Amino acid sequence: MTDAMFRYGGGWNPRPLTKKEIEKMKKIMKKVPIIKARNDIYHEQEEKKADNEFENRLKELEQ
């Protein structure tokens, strides 16, 4: 009876990574700093653009 209560289909059996999978992961991880730098540059440009637009709208309202 206890076997029926705790029986479940399929188990969680981790398998070891292949050399090809490990190399692929390493290649992707090497790109992370480059992607982060590009992301930071993009967000700085967007922030400057938004600040400039905000300042221009304030100037228009003051006039």
C-alpha cells in the first residue's frame, strides 16, 4: 500500500554534460561582458535623449 502512495512516473536523473555542451556554455559566457557593455551604452544614450526631451518640454512650458 505504501508503494502505491509514493510511486511516481519518471525520475530526476541528471546526466553529465558533454564536451560540446561545456564549450558552448563557455563561449556564451565569454560574450556576457560585451553584451553588458553594449547594454550600458544603449541605456546611457536613451537616458540622455529622455533628459533632453524633458528639458525641451519644460522650456516650452516656461515660454
